[in-house]
Amino acid sequence: MTTHIQRGFLLFLSFWLIQPLIAQAALDPAKDPKYCGSCHKRIYKEWSQSLMGQDLNNPIVYQFYTGTNPQGKKDGLGFQPMMHGKKGDCADCHVPELVLEKHAKGEEVDLGIAMKQKLDYGISCHFCHSVADVDIRKDSDGRYHTRIFETAKLGPPGTFHGPRADARAPVHGSKQSEVFKQSRFCAMCHLNQEKFLSISQYDDWKQAYESGKTDKTCQECHMPLLPGKHKLATVEGLDTPERVTRAHSFVGAHDPAMLRKALTLDLKPRVQDGKLVVETTVENVGAGHKVPGSGPIRNVILKIDATDASGKPLHYIGDKRGLLPPLAGFGNPKTGQRDPNDWGGMPGKMYAKVYRSKPIPKMGNKPMVGVGGFLADAVVFDTALKPKEPDHARFVFALPENGGEIHVKARLVYRDAFKPLSDRKGWKLAQREMLSKSQTLKP
Ligand code: HEC
Ligand code: HEC
Ligand code: HEC
Ligand code: HEC
Ligand code: HEC
């Protein structure tokens, strides 16, 4: 039992421990995106609706770092529990300004605490526009340096960098920097060197760009040109010019139009030698990098449904490679019960980069498959679609016993995370249709 005195002492102690945190939580209002937004109204609106503008509040990031589920309970699945409580580099790209500030003092940042206590403004206007240059360097052994304090080169405080030489602002300095028009700028965060290049977008883009498979920069696709001309800022009593400019919308895999234009899907079913042969071609025609492009848990699934006239699925008799892997979902591991999105073992193909971990003692000394970059020890398969490199697949089915029409449907679906991971974390699986094609055969 604790006495009143002990309790009093504990209260005092906890107050004393909390003090530095309160002091830390006082954020600089001059770095608040809302402050920039008081003049740059349209830009603020676009950014705040983008995923990068909402990153600080993204529960998936928080839960995957701290190893907690949506109810806030520890589930052991995530960076901190699996890396024995280390802080790691996770904060680098999610709360970059805090990392740079702490790194200068030799300290590391706990992303979970930073997000919960809002110790930073996230991927903010102030951070991006304080960057004067970006240094993307490789070692002699071909490994990139990707820590944010190695890549981001900040300019003098109070001066913001941008693409123009003729921008004049009343409250801050303005300086032109070439890097704002270049993909190298985005590489600060869309490139991550762990054992493998776990986020490889910039490197994939560079290869595609240098081999002529794409002729656009990240900005040209993800910060689309706005129609007409617009003011960059509205300030009382100041006549600011109208300009041709790009949107800060950072549209990506959460934008239906972007998903639709990324791939093409060609479906060719035919009856041959008493079997149904379905051939597909999928090509990445719209993205300047692999699809799916970054985080190692993202996946695109090509699902093939072949049915008879009554809607009954035809029996699959083709090569095993034509069946979806368990990462497409295999039902509840305890009850074996499957839900309609568990597609493992069904005809189709998964496009993803799949890593496995080292053997994990807690899991019967077996490796985990489909892990994030921090656990990645080997590549299981890499079928992510490179720009302008068509992928052909073939699926064979038995014809319906009673004859009749055959319906074949092929669809491409984007999933933010592997289904089994989503299930175990208790996430509602985000799944978005990219394209679909159907055909009816009358043999
Ligand atoms: C992820 C980094 C990033 C963030 C966050 C960001 N910007 Fe930008 N911003 C850019 C890039 C890159 C460009 C250059 C786009 C181009 O023209 O190619 C740019 C351009 C601009 C321009 C100049 C537009 C023009 O046409 O010359 C202004 C003004 C600006 N940003 C303000 C803001 C404000 C205000 C915010 C926050 C609400 C913000 N930015 C958030 C990266 C960022
Ligand atoms: C080099 C920069 C960088 C580092 C370091 C980094 N991330 Fe990320 N993170 C990103 C980017 C970029 C995305 C967006 C990827 C996409 O949309 O495909 C992302 C996305 C995520 C997502 C997916 C969010 C969602 O809504 O689906 C999670 C979870 C996440 N990061 C957690 C982590 C954890 C945990 C760590 C540390 C092990 C980490 N990140 C380290 C850049 C980084
Ligand atoms: C009091 C109004 C005001 C505030 C607040 C303000 N700006 Fe500006 N800013 C301007 C004006 C005006 C311009 C020049 C616009 C032009 O020339 O078309 C400008 C220009 C810029 C440019 C140069 C764009 C280019 O094309 O190169 C950047 C970058 C920028 N601001 C970023 C910021 C950021 C980041 C913040 C917040 C930390 C901020 N601004 C706060 C008024 C403001
Ligand atoms: C400071 C780090 C940082 C920089 C710099 C950065 N990003 Fe990001 N970006 C992220 C993170 C982290 C996410 C994931 C946010 C989340 O899901 O919570 C993200 C998400 C995105 C998304 C959304 C993807 C989707 O699935 O919808 C796009 C598109 C994107 N970034 C493009 C860019 C482009 C283009 C640039 C360069 C102009 C850039 N980013 C610069 C860190 C960064
Ligand atoms: C030719 C246009 C184009 C270029 C260039 C391009 N992208 Fe994309 N990007 C897309 C399309 C289309 C998608 C949607 C398909 C997808 O999610 O893969 C996408 C998706 C993304 C996503 C969402 C996650 C994912 O699946 O990849 C991020 C993040 C992203 N791009 C960042 C970048 C960065 C960073 C660069 C530059 C290094 C870049 N993109 C260059 C077109 C482009």
C-alpha cells in the first residue's frame, strides 16, 4: 500500500518528469502551416487535403510504429516491439524538422511520442521550403545514404526556397532553387536504404528516366499544372501577380483517376483443346516508377473470375503460378473462415515486392513473409510492374460440364497492405479497383 506521502512524492516526480515534455510541446507558430496558409490560401487547402498534409494524424503510421491496434492495445506487430523499443529512423520522413533539430543535439526522435504529443507539424510547408538543396549520394558499394540529416540541406532561417527567381514576399525572404523542379527533391523521403532499398521510388524513377521509359518528373505527375493562372498568395494591400502554377495536391494511389491511368489491362480468353485459356497482359503505362511503387506492404492484385452460365466458378487446372499467394488473404488462421476479400489460392497474380524476415523465435523460428523494410532479410519475389514492361500471364480452366456460356472477368485492385497483415492489425482493408474487363464466350 502506498502512503499519502509516497503518493505525494510520486505526483511530484511525475510532474517533474513531464515538465520537459510540456516545454518541448511549445511549437514555433512561425512554422505552422496555418500561418503560411493565411496568405497562401489555395496552396494550404490543397496540401491539407493531401496524404502528406495529414501524415501527422495517420493512425496506420502510429500503430505500425508502436505495435498497437486500432483500440490502442499492444499487439506486438510493429517497429518498436520487433526492434526491442529502438527509436530507429522512422521519424526521419514523417516528422523531419524535429529530427533535424534533435539530431543537431545528438538526440533521436520517437515517432510515436512525436505524433501523439504533436511535437512537430509533419511534412510541412516550412520544412520543404527551408530546403535549399538535396544531396543524394551512394557509397562505393552502391548503397544510398538516406537519413534526412544526410540528404536535406537547409538554407538560412526565414528564407524560403521555391522554383522562381522573381517571387517577392513581404514577410519572408525568397530564393530560387533548381531542386524544386527536380525529382531529387522528393528523393529526400521517397527513397529508403535499409538492407534493401525498401522505398525505391526515386531509384526506380531514375532508371526509367535514364532509359527513356518516362520523360516526366515526380512534380509533373503528382503536382499537376492548374488550368489558367493563379495568385500564389493573397495579401491585403499588395498586388501579387497571377501565374501558371502547380497544385500541392500530391495525388497518388488514393486518387481514382491516378489509379485508372497507371496501368492497361488486356484480356484474351479462348477455348483451346477442350479447355478455357485466359491470357492477360498488364502494362504500367502511366507511372514513372514501379506499380505498386513504394512501401513494401502495398500490393496490386490481378484477379481472374471464370464462371459458367449460372455463375458457378470454373475449375482451375492450370499452372500453380496462376494462383494467388497466401498474402492475398487466407482467412482466419484459427477458424479457417474466409471473408470475400480472402483471395489466396484463387486464380490471379500478385504484383508486389515481397520481403521475408530472419527466422523469428516467437513464431516457431520461422521467417515472416511480407514484412516492412526494417525486418527485410531476403526478397521472396518482386513482380512490381516496371514502366513500359508488359507482364503476360496465363490461366487455364476446365470447361463447364453442361456447356453453355462462359463469363470471364479480370480486375486489377490496389491494396494498401497485405490482407493477412491488415487482418492481424484489425485494419479495415483499403482496397481500390484500378481497372476491370469482362468477356463472354459461347463455345
Ligand atoms: C513535400 C514538400 C512540399 C510541401 C509540404 C509544400 N511544398 Fe510548396 N512546393 C514544393 C515544390 C516541389 C514546389 C515546386 C513545384 C513546381 O513548380 O515544380 C513548390 C512550390 C511552392 C510555391 C511556388 C509556386 C509557384 O508556382 O511558383 C509556393 C508559394 C509554395 N510551394 C508554398 C507552399 C505552402 C504555403 C505550403 C504549405 C501549405 C507548401 N508549399 C507545402 C514542395 C512542397
Ligand atoms: C525515407 C523516408 C521514410 C522513412 C525512414 C520511413 N517512412 Fe514510412 N513512409 C514513407 C513514405 C514516402 C510513405 C508513403 C508510401 C506510399 O504511399 O506508398 C510512408 C508510409 C508509411 C506507412 C503507410 C501509411 C498508410 O496510410 O498506409 C506506414 C505504416 C509507415 N510509413 C511507417 C513507418 C515506420 C514504422 C517507419 C520506421 C521503420 C517508417 N515509416 C520510416 C517514408 C518513410
Ligand atoms: C503575409 C503573407 C505571407 C505569409 C504569411 C507567407 N508568405 Fe510565402 N509568399 C508571400 C508572397 C506575397 C509571395 C510572392 C508571390 C509571388 O511572387 O507571386 C510569397 C512567396 C513564397 C515562396 C516563393 C515561391 C516561388 O515561386 O519560388 C515560397 C516558397 C513561400 N512563399 C513559402 C512560404 C512559407 C513556407 C510560409 C510559411 C512558413 C509562407 N510562405 C508565409 C506571402 C506570404
Ligand atoms: C519530408 C518527407 C517527404 C518529402 C520531401 C516528400 N514526401 Fe511524399 N510522402 C511522404 C510520406 C511520409 C508520405 C505518406 C503519408 C501517409 O500516408 O501518412 C508521402 C505520401 C506521398 C504521396 C501520396 C501517395 C498516395 O498513396 O496517395 C504522394 C503522391 C507523394 N508523397 C509524392 C511526393 C512528391 C511528388 C514529392 C516531391 C515533390 C514528395 N512526395 C516529397 C514523405 C515525403
Ligand atoms: C509519369 C507519371 C509519374 C511520375 C514521373 C511519377 N509518378 Fe508516382 N505515381 C504515378 C501514378 C499514375 C501513380 C498511381 C499508381 C500507383 O500507385 O503505383 C503513382 C503513385 C505514386 C505513389 C503512391 C504509392 C505507389 O503505389 O507508388 C507515390 C508515393 C508516388 N507515386 C511518388 C512518386 C515520386 C516520389 C516520383 C518521383 C521520383 C514519382 N512518383 C514519379 C505517376 C507518376
